Amino acid sequence: MSNIGKVDSLWRYPIKSMCGEKLEEVFVGFSGIYGDRIFAFRSSASPKGFPYLTAREQRKLLRYRPRFRYPDKAARPINLAEADSIAPGLNPVSADTPDLMVDVEAPTGETLAIDDPALLRMLGEGVRGAPELTLVRSDRAMTDCRPVSLLSVQSARQLGEELGTSVDPRRFRANIYVDLNAASGFAEDGFVGRSMRIGAKVVIAILERDPRCAMITLDPDTGESKPEFLRQVAQAHNGMAGVYGAVLVEGRLRKGDAVELLD
């Protein structure tokens, strides 16, 4: 077991493809970060295998800021302490849907409930094909591939050096950003097939490198596209940046937690 760094920041995205929220502490369950991507908008124009509206089709999604109406109830499972106390440690349960209600601040400054029809109309404006949008709710994070994504701040920094510009790590929409002891970027590629402990309890198996799409070309604040970001990742890093993981041991993570390789 070796210490390889620490948690730099923790992020979750209550609504798929909208702005994320930076947190000091998160609960990591088998299905991912608690409260992460539990809402999405299904688009009638999207393929059946990936039916969601994303910022690839509607860039202004990134400028919408979702917030849980009851942040204390959305911070961790409602019965976490009780579940932990029952041997051998039971899986905690999600809060009821009303307790995980989300309000969304639009770019205009107005705030709407996530199920407000006016929000659906706003999100659909200008989308090619005028698709029908439907709100989707899930207790399991509607991530693209695996429950948890991780990226080192060194990888974002190296990509910036390669491009001759600064790179905002938020472009990669990871859940866990780590500050590694390694000086160079993309060291996390070497963790594939291994497990890591983060903090006192959480264990994550690193399954694969993260294949990137046009989302990383979009500025997280404005939605402005810079194709050179994806082009550089494709040419210099086989189209990959960061890694995906599966949670083996649930628990809480905090900013500054130590990251250790177990095998």
C-alpha cells in the first residue's frame, strides 16, 4: 500500500449535462456519488442507447445551475448512521423523491423547479429537430459508463502545457479530482486494473481509461467550443483522459483525503 496523493476537489452533477456543484464532502455508494446525475432529460431525437439531452446538442445546458432544495437531506443517505451500525453494515437507502427535489437557476437569473414545464420549453429552444423532452429521475447515477470518474489535476495541467493555454479541469466533469505526487500528467492511466483507498474507508477499483467526446471542448461557464482540446487528447493520449472506477467499499470522502494504492 502506498500513498500517491490526496483529493483536490469533489464534484457532483444533480442534472446530467448541467453545471456541477463543488462539495467539501460526498457519500460514495456502489451506484456512484450520492445525488450525482439522478435527474436527466430524455430527448426523442437521441438514440435509444443514449437517450439523454446533453450539452453537445444544447450548449446552454452548462449555464443552468441546479441546486437541491433540501441540501442537508441530499448530502448523504438518510439512514447512513443506522445502516452502518447494523452488522455487517447494511446498504443505506436513498431519500424520498420530494426530499431530493432540485431547483434550477437559468442563465436569465430566474429559478424554476426541475419539473416546471417552462424549464422544458427553455431547454428545448433551438435544439435541432425540436425534440420532445421528458424529465427522468433515478436513484442510480445516470453516468455514461461507470459509477465514478477520476482525473488528476496534473493531467489537466499537462494538457494545457501541450496546447499552450490554461485548461479548466471542470471541462472533464469528473467526480473526484486528485492531486498526485507524480509530477507529470496522465499518471492515473497506470492505475487501471488496480484498487485504491481514498480516505479512511472508500475503496475504488479502477476499471478503464475514460474515452473523451466533444463535451471537453465546451467551456464549463459559457459553452463556447474549442475543438483543439479534443483533437489534442485524441492525438496525444489516444482519446483518453482520466479513469473510470467501480466502488468496492462505500463511505464518505472529503477534500484533502489521502489516496493510496492497495495492490
